[in-house]
Amino acid sequence: MNVFLQRLAVYNKEQKSKPALIVDDIVYTYGDLWEAIQVKLQEDVSPHLMIQTSQIWQQLTQWLQGVLQGTKPVLCHPDLEGPRVALLKNTYVAGQIIPRRADFGVLSSGTTGLPKVLWRSLRSWTEFFPAQNQIFKVTGNTILFWQGSLSFTGNLNSLISVLYEGGTAVTSQHMSPRTWLRLSEQWQVTHWYLLPTKLRLLVGLLKEPLPELQLIFTGSQTLDHKLLNQLRTKQPHTEFILYYGASELNYITYCTAEEWLAEPNTVGYPFPGVTVSLDDTGLIYVTSPYGIEGISCPYTVGDEGAWSETGRLLFKGRRSAMINRGGYKVSIPYLESIILSIEGVADGAVIGVPDALRGEQPIAFLVSNGERPIPDIVADIAMRFTSKDRPKSVIWLEHLPLTACSKVDSKRLRGIYETSGSKHDNNI
């Protein structure tokens, strides 16, 4: 039996009544969890279990049942419809040779098409938890809040890391920041694991500091200085760990808020046991024993970087996240970082759209915080960029659409642009 399941068996005996998972107002203890995963799967279940429920408790227990019984479960994103699930299964599962050491499959975000199934062993996580949990300060006393489907690798990994230590995890099925805040207060949450897209939704609701919130860990690549400074102002006693990672490789590097602010675009130093190198073109290559099955290291996911004077890794963005504007390359992460720093912008994203003259043009989708006139924000955007970098136009939204993985849904943004035609809110 895997060491993780062995630990759950021990917790079932030693802390049977302790909350393991809280979903809104429903409490599931370690005893409940152990009892649920002992249930046998149906005999007619497929050898590779495609889990399609959107309910967090069912996602967790069905996934653990599959791992325990060797069915190599795959948690499907809730927004995957039946035909796409069938296509996913036929493409990556049915008739395929699954790596022998794999215990489960995880899905890529799939924001631009069909997600991929990446096969992973549970050991690739549990053997990393001692280092990971030390850096994120996760112990048996941890009470973690996260939100979103467990099909998002970061959510599943964070939950399993807390259960590995015998702590408590709290979440909500609802896309309601007020509910997230209420649960954090009610259960005296000590840790937040939320991507910047969701931290932006919470920061405006924070009126008083959460006294028990000790640490926030989040992805560094989509964070912006304004958001981090707002969080630090409202949670002055809370620590921040900002990480760089990938589904294929697990966590790669990390830094503190102070390091991130002092050195723009830094993603810090490698996690223990992980080695990072750059090739002659600036591509980031990672050597890690904690990656998915079937890859050879050093491995790259296509991100570009550089080394700082302090020896930290600087993140420049995904090589594919570029807009070719008549031969001039415009970086989407660069545009978004500048726009998000502008006063009055609560949230924003940039996509490239087809253009008959230049091939492709950047379009910005923004959410106002209501504290500054829109024309002033647009004028500020125009001033911050050269004509080569400046977005062609801005489309204002009440909120950005998110995928089940808590990432901006670029496909839906493209649909909004195509529906609006040439009638954009602001041309720049």
C-alpha cells in the first residue's frame, strides 16, 4: 500500500473524528474518508476510470478508490462535455500503453483545445511532500482553503499534501468570494492556496485581517505587483510563497514576496532535488525526479527565462504566448503585467486575434474596480505602451470568464470578441 494510504489508515485510528475535508457546511472526518475509499468500485467499471462528477467529495473519494484499486483514475474537468470526454478517452486512454508505474492521470488545462492526459505515480508527489510541505509550512495543524475542481492538478496536489500531514482542507462548491471569506473566518483557516485570478476577487472584500491566516501560496507567473501589495497591506502578518511550476514537472522554483518585489519577474530558487538550466536560446530546462511518467530530463515546457545577478531564475513567459504583430513579437505576459498595474483595473487578460493587415493584434479584456473613470484608464494604457506594444482595443467586462482550472478562459474571450465584431468599447 502506498505511504499516503498507509497514513490515512493511521489517521483513521488516531484521529477518526477530526475534520479531513469541509465542503461549504458539510464536514467529512478522517473516519468518513477512510470508510468511503474502502467501497469497491463497480465490476463493470472501465479499467481506466474517467471521473466526471463536479462534486468535490465524490471527486476525492472516487479518485482515492481508483488509486487504491489500481484503475488509474483520471479526474475530468467539469466543463468537459460528454463528446469531448469520449474523444479524450479514445485519444489518450483506450488502446494506449499506460506507463506501468503510473497510478493516475492528470489533465492539462486545455484552454485552447482538448486537454492531454499526463500519467503520474502517487510516489512522485508523496516523495516530494517532505520538502514541499516544509516550504509551504504545511503540518498536521494546517487548515487550508482552496477553491475549484480537483481536476486542476494544483488543487489536487495541495489537498493531498494536507491530508498527508493529517491536516484539514476547506473549500466551497460555489463561485462566491464572500462564501470563501466566511469559511476562512469560520474555520480559522491558516493557509490559502488560490491562483491570482481568485485572490483578485477576494482582496476587495477583506475589511479586517484574518488573524489565523499564516501563509498564502500562489503561482508567481500571473501575479502582479498591485495585487501582492494590496494583499500585504490587508494581511500584514501573513507570509507569501510564490512558486513556478508545471503539471508535467510539479513545483520547480519558489521565492518570498519580498524577493519577488525586489527583483521583477523572479521566480526564485529551485525546490530541493530540482535542477534548472537554460539553453542558448533562453529556454528553461528542468531535471526533477518528481515529474510525470514517460518524460526524459532535462525537460522543457516551452518557457523562457534568464538568470538574475542574485542567481534566481527570471521568468519571461511561454514562448508560444507571443503575438506576431506584422513581424514584431508582442509578449502577452508583458502586456498583462503592465495593464494589471494600472490604477482602476481590477482584473484583465490579453489575447491575440486575427488581423487582415498585420496578421494578429492584441485585444485587452478588462474589469474596472469602479474607482476611476474608464477614459482615464484607457488614456493611462495608451501612455504606458509604445505603438508596437499597445493593445488595439479594450473590451470591458463585469468579470473575466474562468475555466474549471481557475485560469482565464481564452476560448470564451475569443467568442466575446467575435460576437462584438468591430464594436469594441475602447479603441486605443
